[in-house]
Amino acid sequence: MANTKPTRTDRLLALLLSRKGGRVSLPEVQSAAGAQHGARLRELKDRGYMIENSMERVNGDVHSWYTLRAGPGETVPMFPIPERSPLSDDISRFEAARMRRCR
């Protein structure tokens, strides 16, 4: 039995999965995926992973992050509702009222 070493793509995927929905900085992505991180990200996207890139200018420097939004076959709401927001409270009240009517 051969000892198989994880590929750079495997390491990048493990990093993104460990922070699914959260941001992973460009230096972390480069550390996991190497200099050709763009090719590794393309491999994952081609396999069906939804990975978003975002950039911000901070004190004149550009900072870049990657976020894994969904895996193959998963769907992501276009406008996710935060767990605690006025809208989620309205939905909860709506659902409670609907459940009372259904009894």
C-alpha cells in the first residue's frame, strides 16, 4: 500500500472546507496551494465548488480573500438572511402564525 501525499488541490480544499462560508486570506491560500493557486482554485470550481473572491483596499494595500460558498450540488441563497436580523424575526413570527392556523 503506497502512502499517498495530499495534492495541493486537496490541501486547498481542506482549508476552504474548514472555514466554509468564512474568509480565507490570499497568503493562506498560497501556503496551501502554492504559487499556482489560481490553477488549483480553477480545478475546484471545475469540480463544482462555488468559491468567491473578494478584495478590499486597506491603508492603500489590496487585501484578497476567498470564500467557499457551496460544494458540488449544493445551492446557496442569493440573499442569505442572518440568524438574528429584524427580517428573521419577522419570518419567525410569520412561521409561528402559520403554524397556529394549520392546527
